[in-house]
Amino acid sequence: KAELDALLIGQLLSSVSIPQADSARWRTQFLGICQRVRDVLLDYPGIARAALAAGIPASLEPLRVLEGLLSILLAGGVPAKSAAWASDAAYLYVAGYCLEAGIARVQNGHVDYRTLDRAEISERLRMLPAEAFPNTIAHADALTAGEGHERFDFTLTTLLRGLETDMR
């Protein structure tokens, strides 16, 4: 099963185009690749679990994507160690995001994020013991906020801002 999963992941990731690294557009390029990988994984619910469980890639396609992310960050002037760790972290984040999105109902092959009842989740958070979870209760709405891929873009944009700080 692991070999079949690896073949499927490789086939899916082969559709992700990797642009020539451009130092002037590195942030946009990096985010674009992550968004394309996200969309591919979301089109096949359950495959994100296999992508996370795969460990060392058995096909070249995940490595090609990682190489593309790394090349873009290096072209943008990100130090090598930071670029390597950020590329790996971004790939793990994308797969984890897609795994979590698998909780949502799938319709016609696409994830329907509207089925996640954020109000219900927020209400459940507010029901936690106040003495143990004061901040979670106070910020339950913020913890459950965000539409579509808003949280996805926020997280990766924050990662990129951190890399910019590392470049100084």
C-alpha cells in the first residue's frame, strides 16, 4: 500500500508546475507552488495522510517540488539552512492542512469548507473549563475564524515574513 500511495502522490505532484526561480518574485512563486500542491491534494481526499506518512519520498516528484521551493527561496536571498528548513516545513504544513481539511465533507471531488460548522466549534471551545482555558474561551471566535484558504495563506505568508527577517 505504501508503494501505491507513493506512486499516486508522485503522479499527482507531477501536475504541479515549478517556475524558474525569480529573485524579484520569490514570495509569490513560493506561495503559488504551495497553493498548487494544496489544490492537488485536496482533490484527492485521504492522499494527504499518505503524503505525511511517506517519510523519505519513494518517487522523484515530491523531491522535484521540494527542489523548486528550495531554489526559489535561495534565489530570493534566503540563507541556505533557513531555505531548506522552510521548504520542508511548508511541504509538511500543506500536507497537514489538507489532512485537516479532509474532515470537511467532499462533494463532487471538491472539499466543501462550508460544512465545517465554525459556530459549533467556537461554542464548544467556550464550554471548556474557564480556569484551565481562559485564553481559548476569550478568543474562541478568532481561533475558528477564516474563510476558504484564508488561514492557509496567512500561515505561509507569515513564514515568508520570518524568512525576510532572517535575511537581514
